[in-house]
Amino acid sequence: MTPSQALTDELHWAFQGMTHNPPRDLDADILRVRFHSYRPRIRGPHAERYACPRCFLHHGERHELRSVSGTDEFDLLACAGCSNEFVIPFE
Ligand SMILES: [Zn+2]
């Protein structure tokens, strides 16, 4: 699974959760627009940079994820903005 796929899956899960249990301070239309406009890749001179799906959904902010650790089977990306960690399975 590519990081883009894994992060987009994460976005779907987070969006579903927020749809079932809407945050009081976030308008449903804004949430929907963010959901559809999220792009996992951050464009720039450096390859393989990714944006946190949760920070984008909650705040509309593109926080860059950093690789913190991993194994033969997955990579682990962490967000400095929300402290969430995302598992990126290689398979
Ligand atoms: Zn984040």
C-alpha cells in the first residue's frame, strides 16, 4: 500500500467518525469540502512528503508527516500538529 492510499483511507475513517459524531465547532459543509480537497502528497522540491489527514480535516491545515520508525512490514509516520501516528503497510 502506498502512503497516499493509506493516508486517504485514514481520511475516510476520520471523516466517517466525524459524520456520525459531528464536532460542535465544525460546520458540516466545511468538513465535506475539506474531505474532498485533501491531497496526501505535499508538492515541493523534496520527494515523498505527506500531509496529515486529520489536521486537514479538523483545521484545514497541511501538517507535514515525518517518518518516526518502522519495520520490515510497515512505516510509521507521525504528525507534530496533532500527535497522531499513521501506519503505512508496505503490503
Ligand atoms: Zn496532524
